[in-house]
Amino acid sequence: MSILGGFGMTIAMAKRKDPHMFVKGLLPSREVPESGGSLAMRALGWGTLYSVAGVGSICFVVWKLLGVQNLNEFREKVGSVLPRIPKKENPGRGDFRTLRELLEYIIEEDTKKKSAKES
């Protein structure tokens, strides 16, 4: 909500500051043959194309370098190369019905830690 509000306020300030140039940027004219919106859409389209093509090519190169035939082989090879992350046995409670219950649990755990440090 704050992002939308900030964006709206910025647009309103730009329109209030110079209404003639604001309208000039919205509609194509002889001086500016392309509107700001169409320029932004074109930039978004090219950026999307470049990012999808780039990530796709990186994935393809890694796939070919590993020499795998399916996703299960890929998972096993990558799993053997990357280090294992140890799992915690008991990370804590996670079944809270309300926000109040969560906050009470956090306060209770904090007081336990403080009392353990003082002992």
C-alpha cells in the first residue's frame, strides 16, 4: 500500500508541478514521437526477453556441463556437489492459532533466555 501511495503521490506532484509537460509525456506528439507509457512497455518487454533468455541459457549450459538426462539426475548431481545443510532438531513451536498466542510465546521464550543468562 505504501508503494502504491508513494507512486501516486509522485505522479500527482509531477502533474501539479508542470501539467503541460505531464500531458506531453502521456501522449505522443510531433516533438516526442513516443509516449512515456509505450516507451516503458517496450523497455519492460526487452528486459523480460533478455532476463528469460539469459537465465534459460545459464540453466541449459549447466545442464549440459553436468551431462544429465532428467531432473532426478540433476538433483542428485547438484546434491552431491553442494554442501549439506544440517537440520535443527527442534526449531520451536509453529502451531499458533492467533497472533496473540504467537506474541505470548515470543515473550515467554525471551524471558526464559534472560533468566538463563542471569543464572
